[in-house]
Amino acid sequence: MPELIPPDARFRVSFLDAVHEHIVEDDFFGGTLARELREHGGTWNRPTGFARYVEAVREEELEDGRRPEGFVPSTWYWYVDGDTYLGRIQIRHRLTPWLLDYGGHIGYGVRPAHRRRGHATGMLRDVLPYARELGLDPVLVTCDATNIASRKVIEAGGGKFEDERDGKLRYWIRTRTGS
């Protein structure tokens, strides 16, 4: 049964298989994967290099952690089933003006070979309690207006449509039930 876990170096081989799938599909997870490939990809072939990458991703959640200029603290979770890396989801701890218009609190991606199996819906559902623990309620989740699959995931997760801004659909999802 798939589950959310903090990024873990033991998934290196499966993660690298997923990266290869993304490259073949020319799908770079909103630019995140392209940035990671530039910064860390040259070391992923070695277990120690991949472990340093995992440490860097996990450090992004700390207020004083290393992350790209202008980025807010973010907690990443990987969605795995046994030894198979299926995708990842990120909770941004706060919104900048750009995130309020376009990026939202939550971003996610499923590896191409495992799409259309409900994994994105499962990730979004499973991450909401973690967002609540961070004091986020509601959370903003966005998608491209042309991304019908992502729109369906957000709506299945309880997303209430607010508006469209420059081709981005903006939805709010409650993290607390009965509120």
C-alpha cells in the first residue's frame, strides 16, 4: 500500500528510474527536477552523493535551512510502495506573493510510469494532516488551466475553486474537518 515518507536515500535506484522517465517524457516537475539535476544530478550515481541530495531536500524545511534564493521553507514527502518510488509532494510553509498567485502551498508530481492510478489523489489526501500540523488551513493548490488530470485531483481532494490567474486555476482545500 503506498505511503508518504520523508525523502530517504534507500530509494536511490527507484528514484533514478523515475528521473529517467521524467527526462524521456520531457516533464521536469515545474522546473524543480531541472534545478535538482543541475545542482545534484552529477552525484546521484554514487550512494554518498545521493544521500547528500536527500539531506539537502530534507534541510529545506528548516527556517534557516539551505534552499534556493527566494524559496520558502518546504517539507517534502515521497510517495512509495514497498521499494518503489512513485512520486513526491511538497508543502510550502507560507506563501509569497508569487506563490499566492501561481504556486500555492502544495505541489506534487507522479512518475510517468505510475500515472493514472490514483497516486496523486492519494498523496494529496495523505499530506493534508501534515499541512494541518504546520498550522495551514486552508491550503492553496494550483494547476495549469490545461491540466485536466491535476484539476480532477484537486477537486477530488476537496478543492474549492477561487479563480484563474494567468492560466493558473487556484483552489483552496480545508485541512481540518468540520471547520
